[in-house]
Amino acid sequence: MAQAGQIQERGCQYVFKVTNKSGLNRQLVKSETCTSSFPELALEIPAQRGHLTTIEGFLTNVLEDLSSDQPVRQHTDPENYEKIEAFCDRIRSTLAASEDVFPFHLKLDDPAGNSWVEPQPGDPRGKLVRTDYMRTREQNEALALTDTGDSGVDRTAAGGGEEGREGAEKDFRHNEVHTFPATCPSCVRPCNTYMKFVDIPHFKEVVIMSTVCDDCGCTTLHPHL
């Protein structure tokens, strides 16, 4: 499954508590930028190909990947064979829904914000927790969301140089959309912020400001009374 959709304004993290066999049927979307883990199984899966599957299907794929080289490993690397086989046995017990495996947790962490775990009506509080977060600079770099110096955005800083000073001295015209250089709050690349004065009859004057990033698609809209 190829990664779908644009990079979101924030990264996302899901923590899902699996308490019984039916929880293995929950659907999930794991994009190619998403890392995942099952802490109770001591299992961590790095970002790799994307999946649209269930928790059971996800664990089955992991088991198949680990088991594929076991026949060869049994003869060439017996020590690691035993370790991996014990690990595979834990996954098999989980897939068989043995009572002693519950509860356990699935964690998805996707800096691109494109992963998802299916919610269901009636889920008790805390069973499925989603957290959105601002990416770190390192995560932006991994997603190629750093300033490359070629974004096509006017970088002339307001107040910088003669043109900047001259522009700052001009009066804002209420019938025009004014443009300012800015920094995207999501990917930190240069972008533009647009501002316009709107006079609402019998109310007051409102300033509408919008930031639009052509690189990551982030759009914000802020009315100021």
C-alpha cells in the first residue's frame, strides 16, 4: 500500500488497548512513515511499507516475516533461531487469543499524520487514545519538509532593506488583500500570510488573516476582532 494523502499539519499517535479477541479485528491504517510497537510483546516495527489491515492481520504479517528465514537460521545460527522462535511463539499465543496475553497495547506514531485506528461506539474511556503533536525539526527533515531555499515564496522581510521600510510605511487599504512573508507552522518552510480588512455592517471591523503553505498544504485562518 503506497502512502496516501498529503502530509498533515501535525503528527499523530494512537494507543489502543486490546482487551479481548474482538479487539484483534480492529482495522488500522499504517502509513509508510509510521512506526508501531506492541510494548507487552517487546515488539517494535520501524517505518516501512504501508498497510490497510486489522491488528490480527498486522501481527500475522510480522509473524510471517520473522518465520520466513527460520528454517535456514535453525542450521546457520541456532542461538538466534531459538530467540526468534520464542518470540514467534508469543505472537502465535496472541493471535490464538490466549487468556494470559490480554490486555496488551498497540502504539502507532506517524509524523506525517496519515495513520489511523478504527474507533467504535461504546469504547470505554481510555481504550483508544489519539494524540496530535507538532513535529520536531528532525521529523520534518525526515519528511523532506525543511527549507530548500527554492520555495518560490517572496522572502523579503517586512522592514528589511529600503523596499521593506517603504512597504511598512504604506497605509493598509481596506479593499485589498495584503501579503506578508511568514513561516509555515507545520513544516517551517517560508510561505505567505494574507490579510484583509472586512467591515461588517452594524458590527465592527474585522481583520482576516490566512496562512497558506504551498509545500505541505497547511492552511490556517484567523479572524481578529
